[in-house]
Amino acid sequence: RRHLHLQVSMPALRQGDLRTRSLMTTPTSLPQPESSPGHIEAQALYEQYRDPANGKKLRDAVRAQVVQWRWSTESVVDDEPFENEQRPACIKRKPRWLKEGKEKKSEHVKCGFDASGRIVYEIAYVNHESVWLHAQGKIVKVHFMVDSDDRSAGLQVWGVVVSMLLPDGRLASLHSRKTMHNGCCDEFFSWDDTRLIAKHSVGHDGDETVVSYKLRYRYDYDAAGELEKISSCEIDADGTPLDKPHTSYRRPVKGDTIPLLAAAIQEAMLKKIPELVKQAALDEPLYALLLCYTEEDFAAAWPPFLVWGRQSWRNQTTEDRGYMLWAPDEIRGNSTAHELWLDCDEEIAGLCLRHKDLMSDKDSYTSGKKVLLEVAKQLNALDWKAITAVTDDFVVVVADNSCEIDPLKDMKKCLPPERLALLKTRGWLDR
């Protein structure tokens, strides 16, 4: 784990000469979240500190414990092991301490240390404040926010996180109640000696009697005991996987470059996409295969997802065809049978994770968009009648899921001129 100060959070994983094992251990009996002491406490504390007066008392009491302040470029504390690794590439933390006088209150984070050298107070970006309460067997974090437009409202609780610890300090379970999700999450951690090997996550939205999701995370290590991959899948009440594991983290590979990864992704997609379409065994002709990305947040849909442009959808669309026939969300809204996510392929998912991390470092996703356009261009040269049923004017196009980009703009880059002219003649691009 990458922390500037490790004492405040769960102990870092000690790396040793440990053999690689593919463990997906499931506890014989997983505690019910609603009966867990941490779950009960998180809920109770959240209700207690919804009163701004109580929040102020807590803040003042903890602030009085601070004996030293330091500024950092961003928050240095994570709630659980490998939390930073699982963040999207665009928001991964790379904190560093600042020299005195170099801080900017609106951009940086002020950390308060107690006499034991633990961070117990944090002021982030002026209007976010967090406090940590350390006790035997647990750590409680309470996060407040001050409304910048109405500071008279005082501290508003934003979330409570209760970390329950094993006797040796490892994290046993984590229980959070957050305003932004209007619900709570309970996570239970499984260890193999000093290594975290699995996490079970149970979420509730609003009504605590309704479980909104259950996920199981798996942590894989190499022969040296270094984290290599984190994957997750949705599970049912009995712990049975409901889908294939999805990779959320893969360790960066030495020698990776944006051009090398782009070329590998392009090659993998050109091979895999026709295979996936054929395996889907669609029951009606396609007028289009949409390769979908998100212009406003490219990393959120990389790898991209496929949307089937079914002939039945085109037949029933009579108005604004130039938009409706090429708008992924409108097509998907008609039926979930219209889509397929490319992260179902382990090779493509892994390459794209590494690719988007490097693109994020450069703050440019141009490489990803170029890959999509080139893949679409080459797929349009295939004989699709040998792959699946298609109309005589079938096309492969690149489509922005957020509809920030006019689909015609991308079509001009990846369609043969005669195919584009045919679509226009038949009215499929009319607005």
C-alpha cells in the first residue's frame, strides 16, 4: 500500500518469499452486516453526527489532540489495503508532502498528527474535514463537509467509516455509511498469513432490508509476494458467482508505452470482436455494430462496450433517425440484450487498464480514440455475412455514449465513402 504515513491506517502488507496461489477463499459463514458491531456503530454514529452541534463538539475534541500540522498535495490516508490501486486511473493518488509556505488551501490537504504520530485530523480543499478516533480493535473515521455556499449551516456529516481490526492490527471488516450513496456498505476481509486474498462487499441503498449488491474481490500475487491483480465478480446469497470476474487492477508492466499498448489493444480487438459477435448468436440481422466510448470520461468505458444495432430497432424508429439509430443509451434502453462489454475478455481488459493508466498520466486519451477509429475502419472491411446476419447496408461505427460527439463526425473517419453515401440516401442519418 502506498501511504505517506502508515500508522494511521491498516498495517501495510509485508512482502516475503510467498508462493503464488489462486485462492478465492469464502468464509464458511459470512457475518450478517446488520448484526455486525461495526455496521451498528457506523449507523448510530452517522445519526449522531447529523446534528451539526455534535459534529462541532467532536471536531473540537479531536483538533485539541493535534500537536503537529503538515500539508500534502492530497489525502494520504486510505481506508483499506490497495484502495488506491483500485481507483480509476484519472483519480489515483500520488501524494507528497509540501514544504512550509508552499501550500494552497483550496488545492491541498492539511494533516494533523497527535502525540503518537498518527493522523487524527484532516482539512481538505477548505470545505472537507475528517477526524479519526483510535480505539482498541477499531478505528472510526467521520467525514464532514461545509457547504461553501452556506457556511452558516455548519458541519454536515458526509460519511462514517468504522474499521474493525484483528488482534494483530489487520483489517477484519469495514463498515461505511455515506450521504452521497444514501446507504451503507459492509466489507469483510480474508487473509492468508500477511496477505489479503479476498474481500466480500455487501451494499444497501436506502432501505436496509434490501441488498443492492454483493461482490467478491480476489487479490493475486506473484512468486515474490507482490500484488499482481485484483478482480471482482457479483455473487448471490450463497456466494455463487453471477458473472465472470472483472479485473479492476493489474500491476504496471515495465517497458509499457502508450503506442505499444495501443497496437496490442488494436490487434486483440480485431481478433476478438468478430468472435464475440459470432458467439452471441443473434436472432436477427444487425444494421450496425456500435463500438461505444464516453467522451466526457474516456477511462470509464475503456475497454469499450459493444451495442447491437438490431433491425427491429431501426424499423420501429421513425423520428430523428440520425440521432436515435446511433445513440447507445437509447438503444440499450430498449433492451439489455443490445449490449456486450469487452471487459469480459481478460486480455483486452488487462491491456486497457495499463493503457488508460498511462493515458491518464499524460492527461490525454487521444490514443484510445485513435484505436477505436482504426478498429472500426478495419472491421468495416470484413465480410460480416460470414459472422452474423446483417443488412445490406451494415456498418461498424464508433459512438459516444454521452452523445457529446455527433456520430456523423466519427462515421466520416471510419466508413468507406460509398457506404456513408448509402446511409444518407436511405435516410438513416436524417435529423
